[in-house]
Amino acid sequence: MKKIITLLFLASFGLTNAQQAFSGKGDAKINVGINFQDGGTGIQGSADFGLGENFSYGFVASYLLGVDEFTGIYHGNPYYEEKPEFEDRFDAKFRINANLCSVIGVDQLDIYPGLSLGLRNFGGHVGGRYFFTDGFGLFTEIGFPIAKYSDNDKVFDHLNNQTTFTIGASFNLN
């Protein structure tokens, strides 16, 4: 019972002392999280910088740490325990976001749909950040490709051209 009361106290303290998730022009956030997708898991880091009341730009990079090996026939070529190279695991993107914190009316929560232009594709994402204190919060994000740059169909081309789910910590740099 003491553990439940302590947990409820901490949760209510975090909610009542939560800070604004996006403050507009000059706002700066860093996100670090774990990336889940078909065929592998990895890490993702991103930075977002406010340009206006509801608009920001940023950068995101991801690297797949755990990737499934491939054994089989792919496009008529045999593969045995094939592992992806660095360039198959890494992706970087420039992105823009529409930050809806002021639109939805909850200062601690920022929902941000956006578009990204990366090394592998043109894509989109939808994410959310919730800040418990002035400097710390949690974020989650779903990213998806809209158009691939090439129709090159290598064994591991799908790794950076699919829907991804990311969850992690968000830090306010202001």
C-alpha cells in the first residue's frame, strides 16, 4: 500500500509541476530514444528548434544496433547469414514540425506532425512530448516513408524505408 501511495504522490507531483512542452521561437529540444521496427532495433537522436509559435525545424539520426541476419534467396541471389553494413544501419534526416501545443491548450503536451527529408527517403512523422519538469520529459514518435529515392532493391534497403516507432527522453535546452 505504501508503494502505491508513493507512486500516486510522485505522479501527481510530476503532473502539477509540469512545464510547457513547446514555447515557440527560440525553443530548443533534444530527444534520445530507442527505435523499434521490422528487422531491427536501434537508437535515435533528434534536435528541434523553434522558428515561430507553432513551427520548428530539426535534425534526426538513427542507427540500428540489433538487426536480423538474412539467409535465403533474394532476387535470385543466394545469401547466407548476411549482415548489414554501416550504411544500411544509419540514417539522417532534416525535418520540419507543426507544433500544436498552443492549439490543443495543454502546455505540458506538444503533439507535432511533420515532414522529413533524409538520406534514404522523403517521409513524415507524428510525435508527442510531455514535460514533467522544466528540463525533462518523455517523447514518442512514429515515422513513415512517403517516397523512396531509388528502386534499388538490395537485401537491407527496407531497413530505412519502413514505419518506425520511437520512445525515449526529451530534454529542454532553454
